[in-house]
Amino acid sequence: MKTVASVAATLMLSCLMVAGPAAAAPQASVKQLMTKPLPEYPGKEGEMIVVDYPPGAVDPVHRHDAHAFVYVLEGSIIMGLKGGKEVTLKAGDTFYEGQNDIHTVGRNASNTEPAKFVVFLIKKKGAPILTPVK
């Protein structure tokens, strides 16, 4: 009996070593489209980006320290803010994040199809578009 258990344990360990660790979720790619100073609002700028979510992509928890206006171009995405409900958005839908919101959920709703959305941010001049939150 001890031999069977030993063989089983060795076999399981071998399978784990061959399989390796679970693959991390794909990351979104972000492309800057435009940044423009807003002279009527000293110290502020508008920035427009496009985000491509490959199938299964998941964002880390983050904040923008900006007003963020989202418009979904293609596919379907799931968004959620701390204290709010998750929403599923499809092409043509919009979403807003305030400058104090924490973005707790951001992911592609599909594991097989890509998604794409554009974001217009009003933020402090020169500030990063995203700040990770732990």
C-alpha cells in the first residue's frame, strides 16, 4: 500500500512540474491618441486613449485620479467601481469614472473575442493615466 501511495505522489508531482504554474491573464494594450492642454482649466489636460483587451484580459485594481469617459467600440467589457455594481458594456455603451473612484473590476467579458474601447480623461497635466491600488 505504501508503494502505491508513493507512486501516486510521484506521478502527481511530475504532472505539476510539467504543467507549470497557471498562466496569467492577458494584459490590455493602451495606445495614446492625443493629449491636449486645457488652458481654460489651469493645470489640467485632456488625454484620449484606446484600450485593446485580448480575450480573457483583466486589469489590476487601479484609479485614474481623473474624470474618465469610456465608449466601447467593439466586443463586451465588464466594469466595476468600489461600492458599485459590476456592469457589462457592449459596443456603443458608455461608462464614467470619477476622479476619486477606485476601479475594482475591468475585464473583457469574453475568453474568445477581443474588446476595444476609447477613454477620454480630464486629469492633472503630466499625471499618469493609471495608478495601481493595493
